[in-house]
Amino acid sequence: MDVTAILQRLKEQVIELPSWAVGNSGTRYGTFREEGSARTIWDKIDDCAEIQRVLGITPVMASHVAWDVTEDGQYAPVRSYAEEKGLKIGTVHPDVFSRQEYIYGSICSPKPEVREFTQQHFLDCVRVAKEMGSKVIGMWVADGTNYPGQDNLRERKHRLYEGLKVLYDAMDEDMKLVIEYKPFEPFFYTTDIADWGMSMLMCQKLGNRAKVLVDLGHHLPGVNIEQIISTLLDENMLGGFHMNNRRYADDDLITGTVNPMDLFLIYKEIIDAEQGGVKTDITYMLDQSHNIEPSIEGIIYSVMNAQTAYARALVIDREALGKAQEEYDVVGANKIVMDAFNTDVQPLLEQARIELGLSDTDPLRNYRQGGYAQKIKQERGFDGINTLGG
Ligand code: PSV
Ligand code: MN
Ligand code: MN
């Protein structure tokens, strides 16, 4: 194996951190508040800078316009502050779900004034993205219906395209639009972009700066995500990838904890495609919220899990695998893949971290010993109530 080349790949990988992962978050039933958690976009940048200090491969913070508001509506200072802290602002996410207006959907709403309102919001998001120096807009269309007969599905599809086109056309030539899909939630009878086919169709209609975004949590049980990834890659239609943990659906918990095999096999397909000559431009991002674990620790651990999966996928003996496939050696081929999955790649990752110039090869230990958690607890305090004391 070319260890130098593998180390190079491990050092070059970039994973975006979602700003919403460091603030308080919860389930639809409530939010558990965390002592010292980020309160503002400025706190979020500080937290992401600390995460980058211990990981070295996360110099980008993704932003969500629903939650990352500035006091005066100006976003150029966000860019400057992030740069001061060694970060860039990555994917910007419009908000099409948190307002009363969106009761019947946003761009797919049957109400023309709501569609118009959403389109104006899209234009504002592009302005915000440009001010923050971001080149990617991440679109999750939350729209759908709850009951058969509620709305005309073909008309909703037309409205969907019209709305997305406004967004796409407002973006600069060097910007990319990534479009997510999700089978259900917040609506349960239909979702206007329910699967990768619907997302890809919209991207193809819009133009070559629109690509599909695959979120691990947005699949029904049993779906083979790595095959979707491989298909999209081969069609040059994969634009981004949201990592999280999926046991049921959109669980959004720490990636790699329940099914590390998923992550490994996805990376395998990406590397296979690249080695097969496919040009890739994939934005890797975590899309998680940390409800019971300390957020920053959860994020650091997630990136470590992603790195482990990636390293395992890089050490697959592809020459031997090709040979086994040529010889129809079914068991042998699978064993080669599993041997890589079972390889202890921690020494490789430690070496990569040394070469990245990190002060400790164990990012979690580095964070726990660095004093940042204590500092933010003191500075930011706790805005929750614990009636039992303590
Ligand atoms: C909701 O399902 C979601 O988790 C989507 O995956 C988006 O990426 C994210 O929220 C931010 O809007
Ligand atoms: Mn997502
Ligand atoms: Mn999601």
C-alpha cells in the first residue's frame, strides 16, 4: 500500500461543521439545555474554531439562516470574524420550515403570496451567502402534504421547480446548489422531494450547478445508500453528503455509532469512483444535533468516526479485490472488503494528526484537557432551569 498517498488523503479531507450542532437542540418534545452552549453565531464560530484546533480537518462552518441571525442583518462581519478564527463559512441553508406561513409548504404552497415570500427569502439567502463568502446553498425543501386529496401533486411539482429556479438563477456562476431529499417529516402523506430521483430530476432541469445531496438519515430502513451514492457519482450528480446516525430515520445523532459499516461502504464507493476516473466535488458535512451528550464532544467524536471509516475504506486492497471479482470469487471478494473494515487504522490516523501539526493525536483527549469546556461554562453560563438542583 502507498501509505504516503493514504496519509495525504486523510489530511486533505474536509468536513463541514453545522453551526446548529453547537447550540442547544432538542426533539419535538423539548430541549435539554447545556451549560456553556453557544448562544450566538459568534459563539458558534468560537466553538467551531476550538473543534478545528483538535481535529485539523474541519476549517469550515455551515450556517443556517433560521438560527444564525446577526443583530443588524449584515453578514460580512461574520465572514471576517470566522477568518480571524481560521475558519470559512460553508454551506448556507435557507429556512422553509419554521414560520407560520409555511403551514401548507413554502415554494410548493398553494398560496401564491407564500411562494412569493419564499422566493424573496431565497434571494436574501443568496445575499447572505455572498456576504459570508460561501459558495454553496444547501436546500432541504420541507414541503409536503398530510392527506390524500389535500393538494394537486402535479401542480406542486411545477411550483417546486419554479421556486428552485428563482434560487438557482440568483446564484453566481461559481456557486453550487445542493438539493436534499427526505421520504417523510414534517409531512407524512407526500413530501415534495421524497427521494434521490426527484432531487436529481430537479437538478437536471435546473442546470449543472445543481447537485443531489445525500443525507444518511433521509432513507427508509433497508435502503442501500452506497448504491445510490455510486449511481449519482457515475452520473456526476452527487454534490454533498450529510453524515449522522440512522437507526430509524432522521435521528441526527453521532455518526458511526450504530452502523459504522454504512459510513465505510459509502466511502468505499466514493474512492472506487475516484479511482475509476470519476471527477468528484463533494461537500462533506455533519448534520447532527446533540441532545444529551456535550455538543462539542459529540461533534469531535463524529468526525473521528468519519475519519476511521474513511481510513478503512482507503486501505481496501483494490488490486486483490479486482482480481477476486474477475475470478467470480464471491467469498474472497467480500473478505477483502471486510479485512479492510477490520483493520486497526488508528496508527494511520495518529500519524495523519501528527503531520497535520495537532498538539495531541487524540482529539477528544485534547479537547477535554484544553480547558475550553470550563471556559465557556464560566463565560456563557446556563440558561435552563434544573428544578432538582445541581
Ligand atoms: C431536517 O431533516 C434537516 O435535518 C435536513 O437534513 C437539513 O439538512 C437540516 O435539517 C437543516 O435544514
Ligand atoms: Mn440534512
Ligand atoms: Mn435531516
